[in-house]
Amino acid sequence: MDALLEESFAVAEKDRLYRCLDRVLEHKQDLFVWLKQKWSELFQADFEVLLYDLTSTYFEGEMEENPKARRGYSRDSRPDCLQVVIALVVTPDGFPLAYEVMDGNTSEHKTLRPFLNHIEKTYGKARRVWVMDRGIPTEALLHEMREPGREMFYLVGTPKGRINKHEKKWLDLPWQKVRESVQVKLYEHEGELYVLARSDGRQAKEIAMRRKRLARLLRKLRAMRSSLPGRDQLLLRIGAAKKEAGRAFGFVKIRMPLASEQVTRETFSFRVEKSKLQKAQQRDGHYLLRSNLTAEDPAVLWTRYVQLTQIEAVFRSLKTDLGIRPIYHQLEHRVDAHILIAFLAYCLQVTLKNRLQIHAPGLTPTAVLEKLGTIQMIDVWIPTRDARWLILPRYTQPAKDLQLLLDQIQLKLPSQPPPRITAPTLPTAPTPAPTQPRLW
């Protein structure tokens, strides 16, 4: 960094970079407003449809100086660690519009209202469609969004249990084909449009996932029945198997020995509840969506909802490629700044992705970064006759395929850094020759 910026090596010193974190945090909102405008100019980005979801990232350490660090539902499967919750709004193309860092024990349904107000205050009122998963909005907030004149629209997933509420109505409605393997049924109720969608591909995937977990669970239960451990050990092993099997555990009925009984093949047995399993398989691949866009094409609604996978891809990139977890900073403002740097890195990544779609659609950002990683900075040290050193900082010249890539995405490397020379070394007194031992 010092060579590219033609600065002293102290420009990249660790504590200085930490102090830069403190300085950049105050510009967070201005940065996102500027980025929104820039993406609109570069890619004609549309910010009408907004995807909203939450994730968490965990800490290493006690975090005694950060009041946001709390234990809560961990999306990282690290309930042993303190964490913060991150709420994010992105477009279907992956452009982030805003994010917030919240206490680690924040409930999902408490986060949406502040975000609605924040987006309107920052970017003004506009026709926006909020796409969310179930559990995020409350019924009261959805009712407010349906009020006349609010210009707030939503598309939200709904628990499958609501299908039973109007089951007779669903049975009488015909299926409409919106895609090759997707069919929907539409039902309007109290100012909302309910969309019951059935995806053949998703159904096959959910059935296969359940069968895999169920088969693994049955193998473990058979092994327990063969070895017949003690009752306490059996309870521990069944508890571990239940945690791993998840919802698949509910399809197996287990007969456990009583406290006074020995563990035998008669007192410990199990069976699969086939009727319960068949009913679950019939509901696999079904989604129930609800929206106040009652005049919208159901195919468009389905397409928008499945775009929620885009926000999951953003979280995955932040956590795997961009190093947002784990967090080692102890101070609250340093943690917030660390997360901001990770999001700015993602902003560069999504910008590169969209530039690639224009100039080199066959490449992904990951492939480009791997190729760019072959360009390295080295220092060539050449001694001079007057005991000084001529230092030539140089980056490696890109190979032909990499140079072609740079030309395609219209990136130009900076000039090679100028050479440096060390100060002359002071003369030193000659070292006396060691005395030779005398042989007698």
C-alpha cells in the first residue's frame, strides 16, 4: 500500500488503520446515499423492490465494553458466543441500500418498523415493495402498510398452517401454471392476495432432504438397539440424534424404557409414522405468500419471493469471502466500523459483478479476484559499491489472459513505483583478526 500510494510504510501500520476505522464510521450514511446514486448512473439500478432479512455474526472474547454483544439465536450455529444482529436491505440485483447493527438478542419482528422509517427519511417516499420471510413483520405492522395512501407494499412468506384456515376454499380453486414446474392458486381475503404456490423442483428437494435425515436417524437408532447401552447413556445418545435430525425426528415414534426397566429390545423400540410422513410429503414444495399487491401477476410475485435467496448470497459472501466473522474488536464503535468495512468491500464486489455482466459475462467476481491475486508486489534489493542499497519496488507483470481480463473490465494498473535508495552506512572500525592458538 505504501508503494502504490507513494507514502511512507507507516500508512499501513496496524494502529493507524484502526484509527481510520474510527474516522470512516461517521460517513456511513453519506456513503450509501452516494453509492445508490452511482449504481443508478452506472447500471440503471432499480430500487423499487427491496429484500429484507437478518443475520448474526459472533465475537471472540468477553466483549465487556460492547453493550450490543448479547447471546441470542445464532445463524452461525455458535450459541456459545456473544453476537450482534445485522439487518440488511438489498435489491434483487444485490445492491445494498442500508443496514443496521443491533443487539445480539434482538427479535426479528422488532426490526422492520425502524427500517421502514429510516428508508423513507433517507431516500424519500416512493413506491416500494418489501419482500420478507415469515416471522419478520407483525400483523399490526402489515395492517399499517395496507392503510390507504401509505404506498407501502409487501410480499411476505406465511406459515403453512394458514393453509388449513381456508382449506376448503383452496380445494375448490384451480391451479394456474406460471412456470414450467410452478403452479399457483390465488385467494383474496380482507384486502390481501394469498398465493399458494407449488414447485415440483422444491418438492423433490425437500423430500430428499427429509429422507436423508430420516435414514441417518434410523441407522443410529438401530445401532442403539443392537448395542443396548444403559438407560442414561441411551437418553444422551437419543438427545444428540434428535438435535441432528431436526424436524425429521417428529416422524419417528420411540418407545423408551421406564426408569425401573432394563434396556432391552422389548422396552426400547421405534417405528416410522408413515401416515404423518405421507401428509408432510404432500405439503412439501408448497409456499403460502401474502401481499397487498392484489392486482399483481402471480408469476411476478413468485419470482420476487424466490429472489430472497439473493440476500442469503450476500450474507454468505460477507461471512466467507469478506471476513465479517468472527469479530475480535472489543469496542462498540470499532465493531460497527469493522462491519462497515466488510459492507464496503461487498459494495466493490457487487459493482465488479455488474461490470462483468456488461464486459465479460462468463466470469464471476471470485474468478476475477483469484486471477488478480497472481499480481504481487516485490522489492528487488541491489547493493551498490558505496555500501548502499538500491530498492526497486515492482509488481509482477500480468499474464496475457489476465491482461485481457483487465482490458475487458476496463481496469488499468498504476505505474510501477519509483526506486528508492538507502542512506550511506557509516564506516566502522575494522574487526581485529582472531589470534591463532600457539602450538607447543
